[in-house]
Amino acid sequence: LLFQNYCTTSEQENNNVYEENTCNRTKQAIMLATFTSRTCVKATPFRLMCASSISQCLNSHSISCERSAQHVAPLSAASLPSPSPNHYQPPSSLLSSPPALPGSLRHRMLPLNIAPSPSLVPRRRFSSKNLAELKDSFKTRSLGQPMPWSHPHLMSVNDLNPGIDASEFQRRRAAFAKDLPPGSCAVLFAAPVLYMSNDIPYTFRQNSDFQYLTGLQEPEAIFVMTTDADGKGTTYLFGRSRDPSKELWDGSRAGIDGLAHFGCDHVFPITQATRELSSIVGQYKQVYVQRDHLSSLVQLYPEAREKQFLSVTEHVESLRMMKSEAEIALMRTNSQLTAEAFKSVIRTSRPDVSELELEGCFYYEVL
């Protein structure tokens, strides 16, 4: 009956729209029933019911047998697979006379050895943007995080993060350079990967200050900002190199060439951090660094023990308090999505609904 209701359309619809919708819905129902008939090994009566429901829809909507002949085959008890002794065996009366539904029915069953036609698989279109236009200004390989060519439904061509374009990050770094004293150096580390067990990591969340200034959503990365006597800043970004064997398990990486998309003046592989930091940081007596990453800097650059360390967090947080127009728009959109998700959870909540189902309902609306 699920498939019957799925294929039924109101009789008051326009005839042209009625025929087109009926054909499309019936095709999708056939595809769904094909999957069901393959997976329901024990539920042979359910196979028969699905086939009967589709046959009724084919008859009631006057769809010719030629449209569905390649997807359905005559039903007979001999065509059913032989059940094992441990599987449910329906009564012989049920196999000889399948459950009848009102109306003239052609009892048919979907064969188990065919795949759905590609024409029946619904194509989900995420965006109307022309991908060819995006290829002109960006590389198309995965950088390990959303990019305009991989998520055109979320990002515009100039976006570095969803809703935030590259010029926004340039303005943030320029404001950060003005906020630092002239002739100073700041070092920010990316968040580390945390594991819930030996080889199962938690979902990665980037350090907020590092994310604010770079837009890079990868671990094992370092951002360095130096300012001259005039307050002009120079930026350095260290990141992981490409490694196909590790990317097979951990996902794509930006790589050194991908780091160029993030707009810093100089990019280096993280393996050269010790050598480069000694030449960059060595020129300054005061170094601004995150409190919880002080040991990481000393480990990479042991001579840093002789430096005077200051906290960089207060400088970045003072900038983050003032929201740009793009950030305000994102906050409004997120608030609307969250409110609609909670409304959906309230409508779905019943005594017999588990917390797992409510969580799925929430994330379905948000994501």
C-alpha cells in the first residue's frame, strides 16, 4: 500500500501534468520495489504485495505494459528462490494466489537479477552554477574542505569558506597586523587531531583564532605574522604536503600548492617548520603565541626559550568581537535553520520516538 499511495495522484490535476507525474512516480516506485525485493530475503509475501501494488498502479493510470516490461516479469511460484530451512516459508496458498487488491490486477514481480535503469535513478541537482566557469579561476581537485568547485551550492566563486570570501580574510589579517605592536611576531598553531580510541578520531574542529585568520581547516599547520616598523604585516603558512597513502584513509589534503589559495605571502611544508621558524622568529625578542601551544613552539624551535612570550589570544578575540556583514548574514541564516530544526523536532517528538530519531530529524533540517 505504500507504493500504491506513492504512485496515486489527485484526479483533479491537469491531464498533461497528471500523466507526466504518474509516469515519473511509477518509475520511482518500480526502482524502490526492486531494491526492496532484493533486500527482503525473508519477506516473500511482502515482495508479492509490492508487485501487486505496482501492477495496480500501472493499470489504474493506463500506463502501457511496454514501459514497464523491461522492469517487471510474470510472477509464478516456480520463479521464487528456494528458501532455506531457517527462513520464513509462506503458505502454499499464498504463493498460488497472491493477496488481491481492488480492481483489475496484473500480478507481476520484479526480477532479482536486474539493476534499475539509469533513466529511473533520480538525479539530485545541488546547484544551478556553471562548473565550467569555476574551473577558470580555481583548481578542481579536492583540498580537504569545501571549495567553490566542490560545493557550488554553498559557496560563490570567490569564497574561501562558506559565506566568507578571500578578501574578508585579507582584511582580517591586515587588521591583525595593525593591532600588533610594530616589529613583532605572532605564531598560531592549528588544532591537533583528538582520538576517541586507538585509531578512531573525533570530528576535527579547527582552532577558532587560526580559522579566523587563515580559513584553513586542517591539522598540523602553523600561521606566522610578522610586522615591520611601519606596522605592515608579512604572513607565512605551513601545512602538510600531499601523501596519497595517508589521504586514502584520512581524506584529501590541501598540499603546498593548495595552500596558495589561502592568500598568505609565503607557504612552506610543515616539515620545514623548524628551519624556517628559526630564521623568522629569531629576529624578534617578543613572540605572541597561544598559551596552550607554547610547548609546541619550543619543541619546533628550541632557541625560543630565550624569547619573551605574550598571549596572542586577546588580540585575535578583540577582532572577532566585531562582526562583518558577511558574518552577520551567516549568523542570521544559522539561527533560522536552527529554529526550523527545533520546530521539526517538536513536531516529531512523541512517546514512542527515540532520541536517535530526534537527532536524525534535527540534523536533517540543519544540514
